[in-house]
Amino acid sequence: MAARLARRWGAGVAGRCWLVLLPPLLLALLLARSAAALVEGLYCGTRDCYEVLGVSRTAGKAEIARAYRQLARRYHPDRYRPEPGDEGPGRTPQSAEEAFLLVATAYETLKDEETRKDYDYMLDHPEEYYSHYYHYYSRRLAPKVDVRVVILVSVCAISVFQFFSWWNSYDKAISYLATVPKYRIQAMEIAKQQGLLKKAKEKGRNKKSKEEIRDEEENIIKNIIKSKIDIKGGYQKPQICDLLLFQILLAPFHVCSYVVWYCRWIYNFNIKGKEYGEEERLYIIRKSMKMSKSQFDSLEDHQKETFLKRELWIKENYEVYKQEQEEELKKKLANDPRWKRYRRWMKNEGPGRLTFVDD
């Protein structure tokens, strides 16, 4: 009885041990099969690329290229002619095409130094299946064009688009100013004083039509406006240094200039306690108004003089000025008929009010 129990107990322990060891063994077998299967699709598959080309592992690029050309001429599908007693891999046109593709794959693998290095490492370390799989597809799927070239071309394209867009805006601004009587009359007077309009109306062999004379006069007026008026803001004359490409190239210089300027500001006005100059005062006013440099430069000179007279670089004075501007804006809106109509509509028929119209 005791012996029977012992045998049953031993069989139960052995069964439990097998149940414990079975999942890891199955997992190891599955991993081994899947890992071995990955090698079939890498490089030349189960064939050695060096053996396919008939060269040694120490062969140079010239020897590899020479072997590839010989085999390519031999197995090219358009030129292949089976010879009597030919027992090679290309005995038929179909097998010749397969041999040609295998030769081409071997050459593509061995002609590149980085790919050949990965392939040699795979031959020396066949157990690192997943590492070989990663290196193979990372190189195969990597972009062929250098990312730096793509970035450079993109920046240049954006810069060209910026330049022509700014020129278009600038030309539109000049065309608009040429229609404003104030600037057009002044430009006409300057053109008459310089005798430019007489040259446009010259007669003789090169007699021009009325439309040509009108177009030439218009161009003269626009050129005078361009030379006499300094447009600022979003419609100012485009500068090469404002393009994205030059901004990126000059970024280190701008950063260093800002650091030097900031250190001088701290040293002169915070440590030594110097008084602000006109440029520094306008800078503080612009920062208080939260305006960009181009927006602030587009303001009229008399507005900037008013800012300086009222000493708006002082915080208390700017707060008073800001409150005055808000009150003035409220008065303008209160007297504006359109604003009155809008408030009346919001009160009577605006959002949140249900009305029923009887037809």
C-alpha cells in the first residue's frame, strides 16, 4: 500500500514538473523558429553573397564589381543563351532571371561599405537574428536623400516665396499711394521739375501711343514715390537680411548681440543708474504698448514725440495714458451710429431673445 502511494506521488510530482517546464520550452522553440525564419529574407537569403559572386571576403570593390559584371552578362534574361551541358543555376530563362536577381542582390550588399560591414557581422555572429533583422531593414527603409539637404532646400524655397510675397505687397502699397491725390500731385511736380514727363512725351521716330505714354508716366510717378517715401510696417521694402535663410544664418550673431545689449542695459541703468536716452525711452514705451518693432516704426513721428513729451516710459504715466485712451475709445463708440445700432440690436433682437413673427 505504501509503495503504491509512493509511485502515485512520484508520478504526480513528475507531471507537475513537466507542466511547469512545458511553457518555457514551447516559447523557446517558437522563438527559435521565428528567429531562424528571419534570415531567409535578409540579403542573399541562405546563400552566401561572397559565394554568389565567386569572391573571397577580403576582395576589394574593383574585384567585386568585375565579378558582378561577368555574372550579369552571363545571366541577363535578355542575353542568356543556355549552353550544352550547362549545369549552373540558370539552365532555363526563368532560372537565369532568378540567378541574375541573386547576383544583383549580392552586388548591392557588398558594394556599400556600411551594408557589407553589417553583412560580415551577421556572418560572424549568426546567433543575433533580431539585431541583423533590425540593421537590414533600417538601412533599406532609410531615406536615400540626406535630411540636411531636404532642410536646406525647404528653407531656400520658403525664403524665395517670402521674397516674392513681400515684393508683391510692396508693389501694391506703391500702386495705392500713386492713386492718393496728396502723393500723386507731389510726385507729378517733382517729375515736371526733373523733366521726366517731357521725355515720356517725346515725338519723332520713336513716337509712342497714348497708352504707352500713360504707362510710362505711371511708372515715373511710382518710381518717384518709391524714392521719396519710406514705407514701414508690413508693406515696407523687402530686405534680404529679413528672409528666413539669412535669419537662420545670422541667428548666432543676433543672440550674441542681444546678450551683449542686455548686459550693457543692466550695467548702465540698473547698476550705474544712468538716465535713459531717447532710444531707450522709446524701447520701454514700445514694450509697454506690447507692439512689435515694425508696428512701432510704422507710427508717425509726431506720435512718438507725444509719447516722449508725456514721459510714457514711466509706468505711472503710461497707466494714466492708457486709461485716457480707453475713455476716449468709449466716447467714440458711444457717438458712433453703427455702434448705437449694434447695441440696440443686441438689446432688442440679440442672442438669447425669442421672437415670434406673425405673417
